[in-house]
Amino acid sequence: MERHANITTERYRLALRFNLSETQIEPELVPLMLAVEQSVNTIEQAAAKVNQSIKPVTYNNHYAHNASAWTIWWGNLSTGIAQHIVAVSLIFAGFILCCLATIVIKDAIADQEKIDLAEKRWNFITRQFVRDKNGEYFIPKENYELTPDKKGIRLIERE
């Protein structure tokens, strides 16, 4: 009996909520309508929480009615600077550029040192070779010695 009274009261409440007459709501559909109502309430509560957590950003740019794109761009830039967005980005970009410049300069100096060393070694090696009358290059016996394991040669420093 209690369940029947419960369905009757819920049927009456649902009829008021959805602006229907009680006769239009079948007693078998009351549990389904209650489940749908509970789902809708849960979705509305979640949407309310989301809407409360989102704060819109508003810019107080006072442009002329027919402002140009250039004016709008500078206005947005100044608004960003005022809100410290652009300033932090510019400082970070400057820091990154300084780091890159340091690396490039360091590599350029190291490359020059490597080039100088390679030229020095190339000059030493080319002094050891002699060209015969046929135009072929060879190393005279006075310019090298065999390694102790007899698997290679070592150029002799003569200067």
C-alpha cells in the first residue's frame, strides 16, 4: 500500500513539474521518469559547477567604432602587457635568444680552433709527400718509421 501511495505522490509531483495532468502519466512510467529527472538534476548541477569555475576574460579596450586591424593589434598587445602576459613572454624569448647566441658563438670559436688544427696537420702531412717525375706522390723513407707492431707507419717530425 505504501508503494502505491508513493507512486501516487510522485505522479502528482511529476505532473506539476512537467505541466501535465496525472491521467497522462502512466503509473508504470513513474520510476522511469524519476530516473530521468534525477539524471537531469545531476547534469544541471555539473553544468552549474562548470559555469562557476569558468571566469571569462574581458578586455577593456576602448577602440573607435571602425578601428583598423593595426589599431586592434596594438590594443591587444598593450592589454597583454598590462596583464603581464606579453612581458613574461618577451623576457622568456629574450632569455632563449641569449642562450642560442651563446651556443652559436661558442660553436663558431670551437670550429675555428678545429679548422686551425686541421690546417696545421694538413700542412705537416703534405710536407712529407714528394712528387716524382710521373706526377705520382710517395713518402720517402727518411720521412717515416715503422710502428713497433709493424702494422703501420709514423711520420717523423723534421723541423
